[in-house]
Amino acid sequence: MKRLLKYWKWGVGIFLFLVAYYFILPRKLFTDPYSTVLEDREGALLSASIAADGQWRFPEATAVPEKFSTALLHYEDKRFYHHPGVDVLSMARAIRQNIQAGAVVSGGSTVTMQVIRLSRKGKSRTVFQKMLEIVLATRLEWRHSKAEILSLYASHAPFGGNVVGLEAACWRYFGRGPEELSWGEASLLAVLPNAPSLMHPGKNRERLKAKRDQLLETLKMHGVIDAFTCNLSKDEPIPEAPTPLPRFAKHLLARVAREGNAGHKVKTTIRLPLQLRVEQLVNEHHQRLLNNLIFNGAAIVADVHTGNVLAYVGNTDVKEAGNYSEAVDVVTAHRSTGSILKPFLYAAMLDEGKILPHTLVADVPTFINGFSPKNFSRGYDGAVPADKALIRSLNIPAVQLLRSYRYEKFHTLLTNLGMTTLTQAPDHYGLALILGGAEGSLWDIAGMYASMSRTLTQYFTHPGASKYDRNDFHPLRYIAEDSSAKAAPILEATSWLSAAAIYQTFDVLKEVYRPGEETGWRYFNSAKKIAWKTGTSFGYRDGWAVGVTPDYVVGVWVGNADGEGRPGLTGTEAASPLMFDIFAQLDGQRWFQPPLQEMEQITVCAASGQRNTARCPDIDTAWVVRQGLQSPACLYHKTVYLSADKRFRVHNSCEPAGRMVAADWFVLPPAQEHYYRTHTVSYKPLPPFRRDCQATFGVAVMDLIYPKAGSKIFIPRELDGTLGSTVFELAHRSNTAVVYWHLDGDYVGTTQKTHRMALRLGEGHHVLTLVDENGELVEQGFDVLSKM
């Protein structure tokens, strides 16, 4: 019984020892903070940031270069692959040497024991601690393979100063990665952790060289290297003080850390040679813009097919006073969009069949509930084809289109397309949404253009009857992914925008006027076809240029990060030259295929761009989005009746029907005609009515340009406190007409040819009445909000 009890106690003791032995090693050996490391798609270092504790410590490596491991083991642990964590022979030799010297001159530690010591920072160097290291080393050997132990050592060994780990040491001392080490460099780094506080490339360089050369001799003696390699390696100089690490895509590095990857090594989709060239181009253009005190700029290049970012320049890299190059990543900054969103509205209108490519859109002074948009040129065309309005980036036609489409729908569309900066309700932005009334980021907008291109190019590649994948609209990506891990796309029968609408939009955008040397691009076979658009925010604060091809999207922003505007800071002059220079670095000459399955070739009225009617004298053919078949027929051609000599308009009250001549006439509303005929020599205004004929039947003669129905007018006071005046304007079809003006029933004046009148008004409701010499009358009510 006593013997059984004894065995039981021994068994319990052994069991408790094994449990303690199993749990004695922490689950995570090292809890040190790591540097955030950014790599390109091939694994080349782009940039890195120092760890939170001030050390250059890269995240743990998964493999150790053969040259370093060979040099290390010949120097530190020759029997590494044959011991269980402790080398009894080395330990015995160390004890003998220490006794003979009367001091500790050798520790006899294996690489495994050194890993344990490195993980137990600050522990005293006592016999007990040494024995504990031995126990922990054997446990570490049980948990990890030899290769993993080598990786732990290489990742956490000190290499002098604030350099920790092999990879950080290679970049700090040699300016390249561990896989490119020479035998001389590998040997230097193998001996350096032995006494990093006493020797490093900044001091005691001769002692360090002697230890390195001794290790090289050992490698030669063991046949690892030959005599020639040994001698060449000895001639390699010991590096001077640590060198700076690469600083490419530094704003992306900060973004990686900000978005939850601090302390990790992140392999990105960046293409390093292109990144270097784009950074160079951004800074070259920055030098040119400095003369106008424009300090900041950003550029992004992405692959359309995947959305992978190939180059990411968050800001300029020059340190003039007032330049926020380090502090602000403009790629993600929220900036006023200017006109950069207009192509999405044009595509949406085509997609719903609300317009055809050349449909006329009003371009006249516009006043909508206090909102009065102006064209960049401050002029008016009266009426302009929708595609030309987009090419010229006219503001008033864009507002007219958005008013028809509805800004609430456009807000939803932009959100679906990937615009994440619309944080307010649609009413907050209103119609100004299309003119820069909302903020966007270069990241979102470049991704939206890329998604449009992706939808169009992949329309022809999606299998089966479905031609669309809603997932084609997705944000850009900068983290490399394993393509084999991607889930199969979910095909849907719909998309946010149809391929046909996108194609017709891009076909228009390739005709946008190019600046400088790019103006003659059509005459060169080597010139790229690019669908591109610019944007300029109010006050010349932001200049945008975004271009897209079937393969690439390039987005550029220039301006001042603090929001200061500068004269001439426009998308065309300041941003687009950089965009075209970047496109010149990219391969490919492809252009988009027309998705004819979604298009119809129809006849249209040449003058109005709408579907033709029997009244349209000039007919063109055009390919249109199939939904465009539902668009209205020509609204501008009307049948009018003329005298026999065709000099006057008549009607059956003053002319026998048999003597009237019917004619189809292109007639614009008076306000549009007022501006249109000054720009279009071929436009023929309607003939006047003959004197014996009373005025019009069905065709307006006059139209108030300002004010419009229901207007609410605020009139500011002058500097002397008196109330200012408001200029009212009328359009009349006749160049010689006399118009009599009445305000609230009182006569106030007469105009001829140019019908403008400045009036001083009190607060309240007013009625403006205008009568021409033929008795035609226009009456308009409006409210004044200011007080006398």
C-alpha cells in the first residue's frame, strides 16, 4: 500500500511538472510594438514608420535568408540542428572558460536560449535565470520548428542603436532587403548582435571588422565560401551611420496605419517604378505651380479591371512655408468637387432616356429660389446641345438637367456609385450638388470613374445572358489580395448605369478640349484616346482632372490644403497637364467598344437633337441608348403661316387661307432666342406680324429673364445705408420693339432693343407688367424681402 501511495505521489508530481512545463512558456513570446511597413506588389519596400517605442523593428519574418542563417550558426550555434534547445558541449566549454578566467567570458547560449533571453527583457543575469532559460529553451524547441526559431531570433535580435531585427538592420545599414545580402554583409550582421551596445557601424568599427573577417575565415575553412569570395568579402567596407529608409507612398503608409494596420507589414498593389515616376511628375508640376503660390497636389493611378491602385501620391514633397505636404493626404481629403460630377448626371439622363446626346438644353440666366448659377465664362448661349454643354462644362445647362433629373435621385445615384462623402440629406445640397456644392475625395471619384469603365469593358466578358455585375462598381483597392481567394461575382441583370449610357458619355468626354501641347492629339496615331473631365471649385480653391481608358484611371487634384484660392487655379490649366503626363507613362492604346446590343440607330432633328418629326427639315442619324426611344420628339419646330412674299407672319383673321404660305420654323423660347441668335449666325428669328394682323397665336413674343415666377428677392443696402436697386431683364423676339414697363400698376419707363431696367423696391409683394407696342403683355409677381 505504501509503495502504491509512493508511486501515486510520484505520478502526481510528474503530471504537475509536465503541466507546469507545458504552460511555462507564454503563448506569445514577444509583445513589442512593430514598425508599419509598406511593400509594393512585388514585395519591394516602399516605406516604413518607426515603432511606438522608438525602435526600427519590422514585423516578424517568416523566413531567414540562407546566407545569414549559415553565417549566424557558424558563429553562434554550430550544432543548432542537433540539440533540443541547449548545447551541453557548449555549456560545458563556457563553464570551463569562465572558471579559468575567473569571470564570465562565455555564456554558452544557443540561438534558442538567446530567443528566450530576448523575450525576457530586463531579467538579471543569475544562475537561476540561466537555468530557467534552459528550461524555456527546451519548451520553445517543442513548440516551434528550427526554422521558426531562427525567424524569431532574426526578427528580435538587436543590431545596434535603435535597430532591431535583421530586416530593419539590412535597410538601415545597407539600403536593401535581407534577400540581397552579400557574404560580407551577412557575416557582419551575424556578429553584430553578440555585443550591439559595444560595437555597431557608428563606433568601434575596427573591432567589428575584425570579428566579421574572423567569421569569414571560419566559413572558408568549413568550405561554405571559397578563398576568392572570402577576400572580396573582407574588402567590403563597414557601413557608416544608419541610412534613412525609403519614403515612397508615405501618405499611403500613414493611411494604412490609420485604417487599422499599424504595426503590420502590408503588401500593396503599388507598382514601384510607376510610383517613383508619378512622385517625380507631381513634384515637377509643383515647382511650376509654385509661382502662383499653389503648394499642394495629389495623384492616383489605378488599374480599371481590378481597381488596384498602381501609384498613390498623397501630396507634394517640397517644404516651402505654408506647404502641408506631410500633414495632409489629399487623396482622402474632402474637397469641393466643382464640375467633376457632371458626367455622372449626363450618363444618368441618357440611361433613363430623358435626353439624347445632342438634345438642346437651356442656357439662360437662371434664378431658382435664390440660387443663381453662372457659367465660368459669365456668358450665355441661350440653348446648347447636351454633349457640347458637357464638353464645355457649362454650369447652367447642368443645373437645368439636374432639375429635370431631381437632385434627390442624383444624391442616391452618387452614393450607389461609391461617393462616401455625401453625409448630409439631399436638401442640404440642392441643385448646387452638380456645381461643387458637395465635397468629394480623389479616392472616391477616381474609383467611380474606374467603375464606369469597368462596367463598360466587362459588359462583353460576363458569361450568360446577364451582361452586368453590380459588383463592378466598387472602391479602389490598395492592399494586394490572393486572386484565388476571391469569391465568384454575383451577376445581376441590372447596373447603376447601363453600358450604352457610359459609352456615349465617354465618347463625349474624349472630345474635351486638351490644354497646351495636347491640343493636336487627333493628328497623331500615338495619341491616347482618353475620356476625361476637369473640375474647378468656387473661388479657385480646387483643380481636378480625372481621366479614364479601358485599362487605367488617373486622378489629379491641385490646390492649397488650407483652402486658399489662387487666380488661374483651374482643373484645365493646373491639374490636367499633370494628368496627361501621367497617362504618357502608361501603356495601351485601346478604346471602348460600343455596346450596340443596347443601342438603336435612329433619325434625329439636326437642330434640336431630339427625335425628328415631319416638321424637321434637316435630319441626322445617331446611335442612342435604347431608352432614348422614349424621349420627346422635337419641340422646337413649329408650323407658322407667312404672307405670300414670306416677309410677314399672318393668320386667317387678316389673310385669306389660300394666300397664306405654311412654313416649318425652328423656334426657341424668347429668353433662349435672345442669347442664341447672338452666337448662331444661321439662326433665323420669326418674321414679324404684318401690321394689319393682331399678334401671336401659340408662339410667345416676350419672356422675362428676371425675375421668374415666385422669385424672392433680397436687395442689400449700399455703403451709405440706402437701399440698392435690382436690374430686371426681358427678352423680346423683335430687335426694334418698344416695351412699356409698369410696377404695381404705375408706369416706370420704356426700353427699346435692350430691355433692362434698374428699379428700387420696397419690402413685400410686387407685380411687374410689360406691354409692347403691339399690345403683347407679360405680367409677373415676385416678393422683396429687404426693408426700405
